[in-house]
Amino acid sequence: MRQHRIVLLPGDGIGPEITAVTKNLLIALSQKSSFDLIFEEHPIGGTGIDSTGSPLPDSTLKACKNSDAVLMAAIGNPKYDSYPREQRPETGLLKLREGLGLFANLRPVKVWPALLGSSSLKSEIITNVDLMVVRELIGGIYFGKPKGCIETENGERAFNTMSYSSNEIERITRLAFEIALNRRSKVCSVDKANVLDVSQLWREKVSSIAKEYPQLEVSHLYVDNAAMQLVREPRQFDVILTGNLFGDILSDEAAMLTGSIGMLPSASLSSDGPGLFEPVHGSAPDIAGSNKANPIAMILSAAMMLRIGLKETEAADRLEEAVDQVLSEGFRTVDLMEESFIELGCKEMGEEIMRVL
């Protein structure tokens, strides 16, 4: 029997709740399939700070490097906002991405037919939306140097550096192009080449590599126009290729096409080694422990882990089909609730999906 070693990072806020639901579903799936899952849980973010003083304990990073895949829930809590940046929960995630070499973030945005009425956009705008944001993850302004805050004669001055090398751009571009070949063969590269030198290099390299893929339709948009187009006509997009900062913003905007950020999974991949799979949403400390969290983004992240990270395609399909059926039957968590539907808590939503499985 195939065995897969999974590191679970429940993290903060609602993380432990949605992790527990997802773990139970994965165990049930493995028992009905020809593979076995071996789980380890480790702290990260606030739980890492509380247990070891570090948002990414050395033992957590070591376990992740030795795993077949990492499934993380969420990190962050306002109580750490006064901590130095290097000791905040978010720094743990950035260091984990860097430590695992996770250069590519994949965020699928799919509007489920049962949730057409949950979006703030008209149904005729979002029907059949199915796109993928491919975001470069360990370069750009989040990691560029120099950065910092200094005293000047005019007061404090803070600065960050947006920087990309040609190798970094080429690596993420080729991945996005290969993904598009298995979808609708359309790639829209998003930049700010009319203002930023780094975006000019980005556009030049993407255009150059596009010549190697004549079967693809490759276009370019400035990030402000792309943001507008996402809510004007989202069906025009298949694969959106962009850098770290723009990808962070656009993928959260795209999340609202689905009706709730609680529906969006993601995968972060390296050239080799384990991938990191996590929901796009945050830790939602305001509802932690209240059984109100939507676990579906975490569950769909687990499906991405099964399909991409572990090559267990059949199990991934079964999990996604179970989510679709439960939504079609009218079950909703509070963030998706509409009149005439059945409201469930986090745990109960997991139980309904388990019933279908």
C-alpha cells in the first residue's frame, strides 16, 4: 500500500477547527482507497511563538522538508501586532515558503453552480468562471532588499524594493504556460510595465518565452486594468500570471467572485520537494472556537494536495464531488447563507461531506 507522510500545520484562530474536519475526511478517503496517510502536527505562526518563541520553529521546518506534502490552515492574531516584524506569525509563513523553495502559488477560482446566488456579482457575470492565478511567491517586493525604516532629517522613512531576476520570471512563466496547456490555452500576464522597470523586464521575458508556445494565446494587462476586468468580465481569463504583490491582491479580489473567500484553496510548489497546500483565507480570530468557520477552502486545499502533491487523482475527484453535492443539496455555512438554505457549523459541514463520501 502506498504511504504518504503529511505535515499538518493547524496554526491560529479557526485553523485547528478546519484542520480537524479536513483530517477526518482525509482519513476516511484513505481507508476507502489504496493508500495510507501518516500525519504529523507541528506549530507555526502564533502557536509557534507561544510554544518556542519562533513563528517557524526549526523542528517544524525540518518536518516539512521531510514530508510528502504540507497542509496548513491559517496563521495570525492581532495580539502579536506589536511584536517586531521578525517575530510575528506572518514571518513564519514567509520563512516557510523560502525554506521550502516554494516559488509558485496556484490559486484556482471556480464558481460552483450551487453558489451563483452567493456572490455579490450578478449571476450572468460569474456563470462558468473557472480561472487560475499563478503567482510568483518568493521574489518581488516581499523579499527584495534593501528594505527597512530609517530616520532622516524629514522624519522616518520606510522603503521596500521590488526586484525580479530574469531566471525568476522565466521559471514562473514556464510553469504558468504548462498549466495553460492543460486548460483553455490562454495566459494573461499582469504587470505595471508603463511605470515600473521591474515590470518592463517581466513583460519582455514573458513575451520572449511565449514565442516557444505558439499554441497559447498570451496577452498582457496592467494590474489596475486587470483588477477592473476581473469584476467586469471574469470569464475572459483562463490563467493569470503575475508577480508576488499583484498576485496577492488580485487573487483575493477574485475570491469574491465565488461568494466567499472561504471557498478558495491554494497550492505552493517548488522545483522539487514537498508542496504547501492552504486555504486563501486568514485565521479569523473573531470567530475562532465558535464553530462558524467555513471548512471548504481547507477541504479543497486537501483535494489539491491529493491531486498535485500526492498524485491521488481519484481521491481528489471524490472529495471535490462530495463538496459539490453537499452544496447542491442546500447546505451552507454562515458566510454563504441565503434564504431557504440550511445553515451548518464548521463541524456539521464536515459531517455532511463525510456522509456523501
